Amino acid sequence: MSVRFYNALILTMETDSVIGGEIWTDNDKISYVGPAKDTQGISFDREIDCKGNLLMPGLKDAHTHTAMVFARSLADDLTLDDWLHKAIFPREAKLGDEHIYTFSKLGFAEYLKGGITSCFDMYFNPVFASKAAIETGFRYVFCGSVNDFGGIDRLEDEYIRYNSIDPLISYKLGFHAEYTTSKEIMQTISEISHKHEAPVFAHISETKAEVEGCIARYGMTPPKLFDSLGLYDFGGGGFHCVWFDDEDMEIYKNRGLYAVFNACSNLKLASGIAPVSRFENMGIPTAIGTDGAGSNNALDMFREMYLDNVMSNIADNKACSIPPFKTLKAATSTGALCMGLDDCDTLKEGKQADIIMIDMNSPCMQPVNNIPANLVYSGNPGIVCMTMIAGRILYEDGNFTTIDIDEVIKDSNRLLKEIL
Amino acid sequence: MSVRFYNALILTMETDSVIGGEIWTDNDKISYVGPAKDTQGISFDREIDCKGNLLMPGLKDAHTHTAMVFARSLADDLTLDDWLHKAIFPREAKLGDEHIYTFSKLGFAEYLKGGITSCFDMYFNPVFASKAAIETGFRYVFCGSVNDFGGIDRLEDEYIRYNSIDPLISYKLGFHAEYTTSKEIMQTISEISHKHEAPVFAHISETKAEVEGCIARYGMTPPKLFDSLGLYDFGGGGFHCVWFDDEDMEIYKNRGLYAVFNACSNLKLASGIAPVSRFENMGIPTAIGTDGAGSNNALDMFREMYLDNVMSNIADNKACSIPPFKTLKAATSTGALCMGLDDCDTLKEGKQADIIMIDMNSPCMQPVNNIPANLVYSGNPGIVCMTMIAGRILYEDGNFTTIDIDEVIKDSNRLLKEIL
């Protein structure tokens, strides 16, 4: 499959400028990005007149629990601890293969409609999550979710298997969090990390209570504990990063670890406001994720970018504490690098063709004073008119090309009833 | 024009339940809401199979400055005071009739696409704003924007004229804010309010500096000052309401005044977090507005509902500080009452047909655990598939029926260049 997009505005994310021109794709890769070019002698399977719409790299959801869409609006009135133990864990215990498969597809549909081309998914049952991803054509990075209830026995096998099963699928070592994982298990994960020279990810310092609990148990904060266990010797990072002190940040900076922020979930669960600008100012690489639909409740990277940015204004008592282009970078290129997708970060010849098109006729994108600012401050999933992953168009003008959305919705509601 | 919507889910906002059934409209009014009903002998101009989609009252944007779309992404890095004086006022001084007309139309398009059926618009030049509204078919409530630079001489005439010009147009007394309006002018507005027994609205206690300035000038907070001047003797309310103390709230409660919140703008300009739940718990009627696109930067009531709700969790350190149905009520029925649109608040026989349709096949609206919660926590403008005002469908499946969006966007960018 080869596609020529012409008459486009292009934000490559290599720089902050928007150029006019074309993008060509050849199979899964980008074969040309630049000004309008002579196509004589070249044939494409499809030529798309973008009519001045904007092409940019797909958004990268760098922390989520996709199949948790079942928990959307299920228990909105509980704090993190009660929410996990009373509303979520008992239902998750009932999730079978078909649940994971179907709820994952529903989540992928929400990602595609909102311009998200890959997700860093901490959940279980990679067999059926990856089956759903491969069928959809969605780029899926699995994050290990080991905790005291299970997962450690399978971690290394899964790591090997899901890093070679399909070009769309990859797997990173990970565990749920300090407060759900014993020291022995964390040590075993550290050994696996050392053996494979692989980065490790986990929820970290999401609530104040979590940090206090960790200090009570180990005499140090989660980042210091993880570092002392050698979990960060080959990189990785943490999700949420709300309650970091200066020394925690130094560890992230010195180790080149990725801080992944989840502003919506942290607000909704009243967990706190992450000091995003302090991370940015220290030069720590930052990414953005939606967290699961049970605690957000949408898989909407536009709302996430907005909040990631404007919450810093309140935290710092300063307008424009973070320039919008930095936020856009976290949500696209740095997010890709965090997930190990080194060839999905920007639009450039030879990179993967993970491209979205933004409808510039959306009133909220006009007039044009500053396109990156419009995207961060005024965007919403409704402005996305095309989502391509690995050179395949999976969503276009309201329609999914690989997902039967009516069927997925019908199945989701039937399967939901089984676990309530 | 008469329309029959059938096979619908309906959230009337008379109660919090979602029913299955039909809505019929006859000219500008709703003629039936209820279960499927025999249509024999009745003919409609159009019958729409809703295919299980949701009908609900249109969202009411209870505080905005519509034509300020020109300032979207224009100066995102300034605090309120600098933003007003350096970025906004100099440009506003250059706004002519065509600017107001065209920028208003662009704003109306954004409202319609996002399910907003009326706005409470504090801006100037009602001649050309109302011309744009009438041509569009948009329900437009003008709020006087008197300040020391002008407006007081025209206020009473405009009040009379724009309350009788067209069924879609109405006008409320209002002034910009204490810090931009002299005591003499406020006293004159109070006299006009008493003469017409009319409510009065203004920006109020948006920033800490504003409240401190008012105390320095008058020895009291803005709500106490306005009350002492008789401005609240016939009701009304305030926009933003971020820095209210207990006595300020008592005034609002005792006078039945409307507190209109603008969470996005307050975050973006680092103005603060309004104590929304305290207003709610005291029984003060609350509404929600986007503020202008210069400081938000979107005219997006879904994002506004989300933030109005979840920011209270952080402010109160409590998950679900405000039940989502309360937020939905503020954004629909109470918003309508705040603006004086007593017949646009709910879906009921005899009320105005200001109805929106939500695409329940949007992945973010599924599965269905709780529809009001899905709307508040997971909604975005992209889920709106139809917007009807006064019985006329103005937006449907991506298309505007009364706005030439290509032309409006072209004109907006041309006119923007003139004022930069």
C-alpha cells in the first residue's frame, strides 16, 4: 500500500514549524516529507487531497489500561484505594479472554477516533490484547503489570514472546507499584532487567499516602527504593509522578528516566497535581498518558495535553508555565521514545507511517494564530479526520476500516453485564 | 417545520433518568416527549431514526465573549492583567462591524458543533453580533459590557431594543467588572436595574488581586460592594466567582444569584480554583461558561463540565466532590435559567426545541454504566451529531445548515490580519 497526501499542512515535530507540502508512504514507512514534488512516473495506491488539513505524528498514550473501558463511569465516587479494592479488583478477577479482547477493541476504537496511534498498556492477558491489536492494526506496547497477586512467573517469557510476535507489538518490563509488590518480586524483576538490559516501568508516587507508606516500609521514597534495587540501571520510568521530591527528580534526571503524567486521573481521584514544569525545567524527558477509562474517564489525549499544560499554571501561579509545543512534544515524540518506538516519534523519511490528519475546518482550530497552541489549548478528539498506523488508514471521516464498531459496542455491553 | 425523532434515548433533565422514546417538535416548540407513540394521522416534515442515540437539552454557555475567537492562541503566556491590557484591549479597539459579525459566526459554528444552543455573551456591538446570530438561527443572550471606556450611555436603549428585536435575541444588564468601572457608573446601572426590575451581571472575584484591589478602594469585597449599591436587588449573578469568602456566598444564597464558573480560563490564566462544591452545598444556583477563546482557548462545554467537576475533587481533596448530574444540570437547565431562558431549560412539551443528539456509537460513550457520568467525564464536542435550536436543525453530522464554514474561516483569517 502506498499513499500520497498532498495539499497538506505538516507539523513533523522535528521542529515547531508548520510547512506546506506532501507526505508519501510506502508500505509501513514514510517515503517522502516535504514541499509539493513531481510525481511523474510514480504511482500510488491512493492519492489524498488534504485540502489544507494538517498532518502530524499520531498521539502516543504513554500510560493506560485499555481494557478498563469496562469501568468507565462505574464507580466515580471513590478514592484511589477504595476504587481499586472495592470497585476494580473484584471485577477484574472476572475478566476472561473474550472480555479482554472486546474491551481492548473498544479502547482501540476510542484511540483511533482521537488520533492516538500507540498506547503503553499496563494490563494483563497479552494473548488476547495483542490479538485485538493485530486484528485492528493498532501499535501496541505492553507493559508488565506484575504484583503480589501474580505475573512474575510469566514476566520473562512474555517479554521474549511479545517482543517478536508482530511488528505492531512490543513489550516492556513493568510492575504495578511498590505498594502492591513485594521486595522479593521487585528484586526478581531487577534481575530480569539486568539479564536483558531492559528498562523497567511502574506506577510511582501517585498519591501522598503511597509515598508515606513506602517511607514507612523502606525508609525511602519509591524512586529511591527502585533505584536502590537496580530497577533503573537500564532506564525506564514511572507513571503519575505526582509526589516527587528534589532527590527523586535528580534520580530521574541522572538516569534519563521518563516521567509519564496523567493529569485527568490525578484530578478525578483527587491524587494531586504533578509538578510538570519542574520536570521540564530540569530536562527530564516527559510523556503523557490517559490512565484507564475507569479513572479518567476518557481515553482522550487532547484533554490530557490541555490539563498537563494548564494545571502547571495553577501549580506555579504563572500563565504559560509550559510552552504548548513542549506539551505537544511530550504527547507525540517523547512519548514514542518512552515506549521504545524510536521510529514513530516524528514525520521523516524512513520512519513508520503513524500519521494523523487534523480537520482545519473545525471552528476550534481557527483562526490560525499558532497551530501548536491551537492543538494543545483548543483541540478535541472531534478534530481528527484520519488516523494511519504503519501505513494503513484505520480511521477516516468517522469510519473505522478494521473495527466493526456496532458489534464491538454490542458485545461490550453484553460482557459488561457478566462481570458486574 | 415539524420533526419526529424516534428510537431515541432521552435525558430530559427534568429528572436524572434516561428513557427510551420519541420527541416531536412543531415549529419552535417541543410538542411531545415520551414513549413511542402512534403517529397515525399526523404528518411531519421530517422523521429521524435516532438509532438509539441520545437526545438532551442543548448545553448553555453561561459566560463567554464569542467574537474573541480572534484572540485564540494569540497571547497564551500573559497573566490576566497583562493579557487584557497588552494583548486584548489594543486589538479590540480595532474591531469593526465586519470583524464582530464574522468572528461571532465562527464562534457560533464552534458552539453548534459542540452542542451549545445558547450563549450568554458579554461583548460589544450587539448590532452585528445579533445580525450574525439571527442569520445563523443561534439563540443569543447579550450581556451588557459597560466599563469606564464606554457603554453606559447605550445600556438602557440596548436593553430595550435587544429584548424585542427577535425571539432568538435577548439582553441582560451587565458591566465588565469592579476594577474597570467607576462607582458612578455602577450606581447608574443600579438605577436602570431598579427602573426595569432587571437582574445585573458582571465579572466578579476572578483573581485574588481584583478582590484585594476592591477592598483597598471600597473596604469590601466585590459581592458586598455590588450588593451595597443595589445592583443585586433584582437578581443576576457573577462570572468566575473564584475568590469568594463565606459572606460573599451568603449574599449569593440570600439573593438567589447565579454563580457562573469558568474553570478552564481560570486555570489557563492561573487565576485560581473556584470553590464550586461549597456553592453547590449551600444551594446557590450554579452555571458554567467557557469564557472567551482568548483565555480558554476553546468554546468547549464538555471540557468545561469536566473541569468544573474534577477541579473540585482537588480543591476538596475528595473523589466525586460533586455528583456528575449536578454538573450536567449547571451546564444545561440552571445555565438556561441564569440567562433568563426559562423555556429552554429541559425537554418538555411546550418548551423551546433546543435539542442536541449525542452519538452513542462514539467509543467514549460506551459501555453504558451511567450516561450522565459518561457525558461529564468522557464527552467531547466530537460526540455531538445534531444541534437544533428553536426547532431548526443547524448542525448535523459534520455539516452546518446556515453557516458557510469555508467562507467564515477564510474571512476570519483575512480580518484577523487587519487587527494584529
